[in-house]
Amino acid sequence: MEANVISTEARVAVVTGAVGGIGQAAVTALCDNGYSVALWDLDLNAVAEAAKAVDPSGSSTLGIRVDVGDADSVRSALEQTVAWRGVPTAVITGAGIMAVQPFLELQPSSWTKTLQVNLTGTFLVLQACAKAMVEARLTGAMVAVSSVAGRSPRADASDYAASKAAVISLVRSAAVALAPQGIRVNAICPGIVDTLMTQRNAQRRADTEGRDRAEVLATLLAKVPLGRIASVSEVAAVAARLLDDEFSYVTGQAINVCGGLEFD
């Protein structure tokens, strides 16, 4: 099957987790590349403010409340996006949660919640957007935000690591399934990124270990060959570039953005 080429007028993108550091940086990068971007996040007020922060005029951004782990909510968000600008042909799934919890203390409810947001949420968004593209006979590209935690064990975040490893597997399967329709699917695996989540989890580890947060972060960064924390814009730039046509022969890949922390 030979898929249609994306119309130059159909530059509509979706970013989930758009209120977060990486998500909002991705929105900025996509707007700079000429996309109209629908920001999807759980907090309606926060996502509306994030949309205005990127584009005060409101001409190229729209904040939409969505629970990515709920199929009906995802469907509604997609309908609102299509009504606003049309079918999105670029998608970045950045919605995710993480809470530091030792393996022996991890509760089934926490495990379930983490996988519902990080894995099921990624699946629901990718599937819904892919269906819309196929029905509209449009090609496109999607990028899921995984993590280097999906590459190696995390004794105090096993639910998070499992969910991110599964996202990589999901991306590979989706890439093969959607290739005949001209839809590329890739993942990025950030390492230690300067976000509120990173700072919050460093504080939790510090509290547990009786250390200072800065000391905990320094210990983590000592394992990074580049020797520093990543900015959200550095990570978002890779995700945004993977959506570009210049990467038209790249699909099913999980690209580390980690300063050399992981190599697999």
C-alpha cells in the first residue's frame, strides 16, 4: 500500500504531558517548526496556561484536558483537536508519572496506576491518533517518551522501569503495524533531566537515605559521561526532530538522550 504524503497545510501536532518540562519544551519546538499544537494534560487550568505561555496569541496552541489512561477521555481530546485544526500528523506522548518506592514497599495500587498512565496511556494515544491518520489517508510520525529506566533495573522504581521498558516494546510493535500506512513510530529514552520530577524524586531518595538532595543528584550525575544534567529543551529537540521528514527512514527505534548514561 502506498500511503499519501502529508499535506503541507496539515501541520497539526499533539503533545501529551504538555504541562511538564519536556512536554512544554516539545510544544515550543513544534510551534517553532510551524505546527499548530494541541496540548493535552490532566489539569485543565495548567494546560491552558501552558498553551498561553508558548503562544500568548492563542493562534497556534490549544490546551485540552485529558486523562490519557482513559479511552473515552482520549477520544474526546482527539475530537476537540480535529475540530480545532484537523487530524494531527505529529504526536509526542510525554505524559508519565514516577514515584520512588522500594520494591518491597511497592503497593499493587501504585503499580497499576503507573502502568495505566505510562503504558496504557501511551497505547491509547498512539492508537487513537494513528486511526485518525489512517482514516484521513494521511501519513505521519509519532514519538513516545520512554526512559533509560526502561533499559536497566531500578530497585526503587520497578513499576516505572517496567512501564518504560514496555513502552519501547509497544513502539516497536506499533512501528511494524503502521509502516504500511506510512506512519513512523519511535521512542526517546531520556536520562537525568532537569525537571520537577527529577528534583522531587531526588528529594525522596535524600530523605530516605538521610542525605542532601544536591548530594543525591551529584551521585547520579557522576555516572553520566558528559557530567551534567540534561535540559528539557535538549530532550524535546530530539523528539521534535524525529518527527521531521529528514528522518523518514527511521522507525521502531528507541533513541537514548542521556549523555552516555546508557548504550543499549
